[in-house]
Amino acid sequence: MVSSRWRLYLLFAFISFQSLTCCDPVPTSNPGPRPSESLSRPHSGTGTATIEPVKSTETAKPPNPDDNKYFHEPGGDDLLHHYDIRFFQKIVTDEERQDTLRHLIRAYLLTFEYLGLETWIAHGTLLAWYWNAKILPWDWDLDTQVTDEGLKVLGKNYNQTFYDYDQGNGTPPRRYFLDVNSWAWQRDHGDGANIIDARFISVENGLFIDITGLSEVNPDTEPGVIMCKNDHKYRLRDMFPLRDTHFEGVKAKVPYSYVPILIEEYTELALVQTEFHDHRWDPDMRQWFRIPETQKPVEDTAQIRKRSLP
Ligand SMILES: *[C@@H]1O[C@H](CO)[C@@H](O)[C@H](O)[C@H]1NC(C)=O
């Protein structure tokens, strides 16, 4: 049993390595339910994966509000809703989470640049950039945005493709899965189950970047206003032209008027308050550090994590 799994795994790894080196986009050609089916095989050999993603979608026969939901997480609570169910194995440690997210956003930005697709960082990730262009050490997921045109290109040409990212330091390449929601073409809030248009997911542990498209939903009544499906609105002139910058050491773009955008979403306090989520800003090091247990942390007042995304 184990050895045949290993053979499958090696075969799979070989095939994917052949086709995926250098970030080449590889549209999956098998018409099976999900590529995760083949991916779950290597994982099942580790003995830690307890989720059978393919089964759970197939047996979801009784009507339930989640039926229309495209992306699924292993649970709805704070600990579990940051993982894509197909790649979730276990709740990761703080170190693994930060390491994953750092490389996730690097790989994402490099991949989009390689593909020639415009994207920029948003929400909590934009706030993280504002402070020191690094992920916030307490964050669980990342957010980026694309235009609705960009979203179409993603859905048509790059849906369900894998990318390998090599740090170039001898460690094994990390693999990512880009998946575009079937409901990405529908541009209104709908029942709220599909407000995330696409995800860039770490195949290793299921942590992801939420990608949302912005479109001018009401050109007649709200011209020049673009919004995502979760009703975050932006003025076109605040957004464009995007600014070139860096995030986690790679090229990145941010909205032109990022200050009003951040203030609107998180209040002024988020740009000045130096204690959040048991971390304190060190102005000399330009970095957030965990407050030692012996010092009493102050209460959070700006609601950094109170995003309305699920
Ligand atoms: C992406 O591929 C999946 C699997 O084939 C499909 O269910 C989904 O609708 C696709 N997304 C788009 C935007 O076509």
C-alpha cells in the first residue's frame, strides 16, 4: 500500500516537476473532479491528513447554504478558516505560518509578474506594507486585488494551475495552486458565499492569498467607483495609477492613494498605534515584536483584524 502510494507520488512529482519548473503555467488537463484528488494522495501517506475534500463535496446532497460556495475551509472558526480544505493537513505553528505567508506572497508577486498580470496588495496586507513592507507577524492570510479584466484573464487562462517557486538556496521548491471561483463572473455580492474570486494556495498546508477583482458595478449611478463583491468601494483615482514598490523583498504594487484607503478601512489609529495583537512596533528596527509575557499588553482599539471577509 505504502509503496504503491509512493510510486504514485513519485510519478506525480515527476510529472509536475517536468511541467512546472520555472513557474510555467500548466492548465490541468484532466477532467476529474479536482486536481486535489491527485494531490491528496501524497498527503495521505503522511498520516496526518484527516480531511477527504473530494468526498465532502460529493456527498453534500442535502440543501445547505454552503452548496454554492466554491472555496471551502476545514472550519469556520478563527483557527480553521484560513486554510483551503483541499490542502489542509493540520493547524500550523506560528513559525510555519509566518514562513508560509512570507513565501506565499513572494511567490505570488513573482508569478504574476512572470505571467504579466497586474495585481496589487490590499486590506491587511496593504496595512502591513504601510508599516514596513513585511507581513504582519500576527496575520493569518493575505489579500490582493486585480481588475475585472485581470480576473477574466486569470479565469480563462490560468484557472487551476500549479506554480513552483524556488528560493534558489538549495531548499526544495514550494508549490502553489491558483484557483478561480466559478462565480467570478458574477460581480455582485450574491448570497455572500463567493465574494472571494480566486485563491493562490500553498499546496503544503492550505494557507492562501485571497484574490478579489474590482469592477465598476454601477457605471450609471456610481461612475468612477470600483468595488469588490464584499462591497469595499474605491474611487478609481485613489487606486490608479498604481505605485511601484516592494513587499517582502520583491516587486509589488499598491494603490496610488493608499492612506485614505487604509484610513477608510481601518481608521487613522491603524496608521499610528504601535501595539496590536500582543505585538509592539520598534521604531528603530522598523519591525513588530511580540510583547514579552511579563509586560501587560494593552487592549486593541483599532480593529485591524475586523475585516468583513469570512
Ligand atoms: C476553474 O476550474 C474549476 C474546475 O474545473 C471549475 O469548477 C471552475 O468553474 C473554474 N473557474 C472558472 C472561472 O472558470
